[in-house]
Amino acid sequence: MYVQHTDEIPQNPPTPTSSGHEPTTVERGSFCTARCSCGWSGPARRSRDRARTDAAEHSAS
């Protein structure tokens, strides 16, 4: 069994956005897509970092 050390626990847990958007990233093969609970979907990206940026930009708008 894995014991999680206190330095591995995130200090600031994610807070839900006030607009009700909950963007996530979904991987399919070598591509990653940002999707949201509202039905929005970003373009397929090879860069997972860019897909996370797309999701952050969507939740900010």
C-alpha cells in the first residue's frame, strides 16, 4: 500500500469555477483534447500542455 507523504499533498486544492464549467483533458491515442461539462470541446492537440492551456482559457472566459 502506498502512503502519501504530506509534502506530496497539494497545498491548494482545485476550487470549482463559479460559472459551472469543469474542463478536463481526454487522451485518445497520441492526441489530447480539452473538454468541458458544458459541451465545449477544444481541438485535438499533440501537446498535452497546450490542451490544458485550452481548458484554462475556456474556464476563464
